[in-house]
Amino acid sequence: MKQDPALELLAEALPKLQEAFAHLPASEPLSPTDAMRSILAELTERLADNYPYFHPLYAGQMLKPPHPIARAAYALAMWINPNNHALDGGRASSRLEVEAVREIAAMFGWTEYLGHLTSGGTLANLEALWIAGQLAPGKKVVASENAHYTHNRISAVLRLPFESIAADARGRMDLPALEVALQSGEIGTVVVTLGTTSAGTVDPLDRILELRQQYAFRIHVDAAYGGYFKLVSDLAKDASRAYASIHEADSIVVDPHKHGLQPYGCGCILFRDPSVGSFYKHDSPYTYFTSNELHLGEISLECSRAGAAATALWATQQLLPLTPGGVFASELSCGRKAALLVYEKLTKDTRFLTGAKPELDILIWAMKAYTLEESSGLAKAVFELAAEQDLHLALAQVPVSFFGPDAWPNVPLDSKVTCLRSVLMKPEHLDWVDAIWEKLSQAAAQAIGSTKQ
């Protein structure tokens, strides 16, 4: 692993921050350096028991290393450890959060909105559905069967009825099934996923918006994974139309700790109508008194939130602005190009089965075999054999319909098969396609060979 430039940047910036408080009387306790050194030495050994998430050969789950400036900015802020609940605890970092969130909202075409950072997508989605429940009490929440499981779980927490809508063969929300559900008049919110975490599929937001003209419901866009692809200009037509319509949603969630190059945890919730802030109103006996400005805790369900997360996000967006055609957008596009290149290799290789082209940077493929059991067994073998070569993939269970009606013609289309899954979300993945393919091909040859012995 190369030396992280964040350490050098931090060493330059930290003394300047400390100098700003040099006029205060000394108060820091002496630190037991030798004891800390020993603990950190042990911790280093413990942390080495991890997959190499930072490396391009790690292509399994949605793990992307933070940008060096995010690491440095986060660590710098930790010397103060601000809390962005109230200006009392995070005066500077709260303003940085407001600026950073404004830039995310602008990416989606919003200039008037209500929004803030959260500890992650789960809390951000919870706030979206909580507001939805306040506006449509007792009304049902629906989401695609391929949407994140958090929506079902959050609905249960909020005591809102939930219904799963079938997905089509490409993994998107099935529009005829949605319209049948809408005809009941019981649905208050439709969760539209732009970038499922399972396969990176994009629900047809533009066509769901057309249904909203006929049936009254809120649209919440869960773009926790795929939100930043709004900046990418070379998406397929269906996905492009969905992203072009995102500004018409009622609420949007995006996770900067996924494609936004941030450390965990950093999510963001945005509402198109700022007046929903009235639902957050509450009294506090000891905060919100130091300033007449809005305190972020007044528009958030969470209380204490890391000001360091806002600081890191602000710094990253200063270096890499959220603009179409910019460096950030270009590097985001590299992951999708890598996924398309690997997909092309997979489709030309008779050992593998593929479904539709990846819409973002996640791809799924199966091992070709006569039975689902044999295919699933081969996938597990390839997963293990690839890891022995330091290529780390993931396993996923998907309906056989994902691969078309001819893949296993005598098997019900809702049957599940264990497949291989890869998330090529690092810009470097584009340069590592050949190396990834070589290791994958070798692992497949070994797995198939062992079954013939």
C-alpha cells in the first residue's frame, strides 16, 4: 500500500489549526505515549485481518476508499471534534454542512429544499418515510422487490403498512404491477430506487411520475447508491431519462460515503418542499440559544452528528466539484466503463451466463450449468478460488428470470440461483479490467476442471 498523502496534508494543516487556539492556557493532559504505541501496534495487526477494500482487486461489495483530502479533513476536524446538532457544538462545521448539502441539492436541480447530512442511508431513508407518514397517515409505502430491505424494516418501525412490488426481468420496478397496486387508493408513497444495491438497476422514475398524475402519491427516490450518476452523461437511454426526472421527486437520499469518496458514515436527505421542516419542530432546554441562525438539529431526527463528516465532505467537493463533465463525474464514469468491458468479456465466454447490460457499475453473472444446484456450486467455487488469487468478488442470489427464459427452461422463473457479483466502483478498476478478467478466467477454469475429475 502506498503512503497515504492524507498524512502529509494533515501534518501541514494541523499546526496551523492548533496555532489558532494557542492563546488559551495549557490544559491538555500528558498522554501515555508508550502505552498508546503498544496498543496501536496490536491494533495494526488486528486491522490487517481485513479484505483489501482499497485495492482494485477488491471488487466484491460497495466499498470505495475515501479521497485523501477527505481523510485529512476528517482527521483535522477530529482535533476539535465538533457536533453538528447545534451551533453551540459545531459552529464552523455546521456552516460547512449547509454549503456541502447545497451543492448536492444543486446536482439534482434544486435551489429551494430542506436537507442535511445523516449518519448513513438508513437514517436518511427513515426521515423520508417519517415525513411521508406525517403527510399521509396510515397510507401504504411500496417499493420494488429489489429495493433495499431497509424500506420494509423502516416502515415497520414507523408503523406504516408496506408492500413489495414485483420487478421485471431486468430488475426494475414492474410498472403494470405498480399500477394495479395504485388502483387500491391505499398507497401514500412510492419508493423509486435509482441504483439498486443488488444489481445497480434503475427504476423507471420518468414513467412513475406519469402515474403520479393519475394517482395521488409521494415519490421518494432512494439514490443512496446511484445518486451521483446524475452527473454521468453516457448512461443508457432508460437510465438517463430516469435521472433527468429526479428533480420532480418529493424527497431524495444519497450516500456520500458510497460514491462520494467519504468515510463512513455520511448520508444525505433532501426534501423538495422546505415547509416539511415544521414536522421537526421541538423545544430544547439548553441548545439553540447561542444564535438566531437555524441549528441543524432543528431539522434532523438525529441529535449528535459528526461535524467531521461535514468537514470532509465540504473539502472533497471543493477539490472535486459536482459538475457534469468534471473530474469527479469522469472518474465515476470509469467504473461503469469497467463494468461494461467485463460484461462484454463475460457474454463472449461460454462458461458464463449474463443478463442485461449493467446500468451503473454493478454486474451479476452466473456459471453455465445444467442445473441450478450445479451452477450455484460452481459460483461458490469460483468465489473461493478467485480470493486465493487476491481477486475478491461477491455472491448473490437472484431469480433465474434475470438471465432470460432460456437459461434454465424447465425451472420456474422465480427460482433462485447463486451467482457472482462485482462492484467496479473505483476509478482504477478501468485500468485493471484485464488483470481482473485473467484471475476470474483462471478461477473458473479451476472450478469447472475440479467438477470433471
